[in-house]
Amino acid sequence: MLTIDQATYDGIVAHAKRDHPDEACGIVAGPEGSDRPERLVAMLNAASSPTFYEFDSTDLLQLYKQMDVNDEEPVVIYHSHTATEAYPSRTDIGLAQEPNAHYVLVSTREHGNNEGPVEFRSYRITDGAVTEEEVSVVTQLPTV
Amino acid sequence: MAIEVRIPTILRTYTGGEKAVRGDGASLSALIDDLEASHPGIKERLIDPDSNGSDLRRFVNVYINDEDVRFIGGLEATLADGDEVVVLPAVAGG
Ligand SMILES: [Zn+2]
């Protein structure tokens, strides 16, 4: 199960709506091993595409260096689908390379840049196998 | 000569869980061969199988002292004692 706080959830949804019709992407970092998505980092989609996303290679290095300094890891890796359902594509599955991350997909196909509900779903992707998991949105993450 | 190589989570199965290992080589290509000798299997995860050994995989990023090696000669990029190499899988999808 993915447990995520409302503000972070809203931040991901807002980013997806803002970048529609291109795919939006980013991560939520958290302390290593904690499974707590605490720090939302919206990334630039270097592909600027409605059907593909990729972090810019320089941004990627900076991101990982910062996480290293903070003893963090990517707890959530998110991106949006802008014309299809919020389910990992074959490309998503083939390129998933963070075995410990929750892969969050948001679909903006319904309302695009406008207000309105989105599909928000979470998966584990390991060795080509996709397992959907429950998403629990809480007011605040429990205190440690 | 010693070069520190930072290993991403997904490749730590080849390094006994180590986040960083030491290697040796005057070029990235030589370094990868040296890593392969101590961590068998890792080379195949870095080199594009369709490139006849001449190119990195498209969705693996390698940096030497913070520079993406794609801009400094790819596998032919030169290395010197004390250089830091970082391997990061691309975060990408469709
Ligand atoms: Zn996708």
C-alpha cells in the first residue's frame, strides 16, 4: 500500500494538470528505508511529449546527489498519461529501474488542464511484473 | 590508480549490496572491463547489446565528475586517478 499525504497528492495532480497534454513526471523522496513520501520534486519532462517522459540527465544527477546528501531515496516515481488510463505501459514496465519505488500514474485524459477528478493509481514494478496496490491518502503522514 | 564508482540500487546485486566500488582504467571502457572482472554480469547491464560493445545502453546514464559521458566521448571518455564515476538508470517511460 502507498500512504501519501493530501498536500503531496494534490501537488502531483496539479503538476499533471499543468503539463497536460504533455506527460508530467517527478518523484517524492523520503528517508531511506522509511517508505515515507515526504519531499515532492516535480521534474522537467525532457522529452516534452504526450506519449513519453524522461528526466533530463543533468537534472537526474543533481536529484540523486541531493537525495544522497539527505540520506533519501525515491519513494514515489510518478508520471501522467494524458490520453490513456493510469496503468503502466509496456515502455513503463520495460524501463522501470527502481525496484523499491511506488510507481504512481495519474491520468488526465478526462479533464485535461481543468478542474475535475483524475485517476491516481500506484504500482510496484519489479522484473517486468506489475502489481497494483491500494493508495491511502491521509491528512498528514503519521509522526515517526 | 583508483576510481570511485557509484552504483545504483538496481545494480547492487552485482556488488554485494555496495553503493560504491573501486575500479581502474584509463577510459570508461577499460573501467567497465575492470568492474566486470570483480563484479561479473555488470558489464552486460551497462553496454548496449546491439552496439557490438561500442555504446552504453540508451537508458543507463554514466557521469564522470558530474559530466554525462555522452558529451565527452562515451565509452572512450578518459579517466584519471581520483575521478568519480556515477551510474544512474534513466527515469523514463511512455
Ligand atoms: Zn506511462
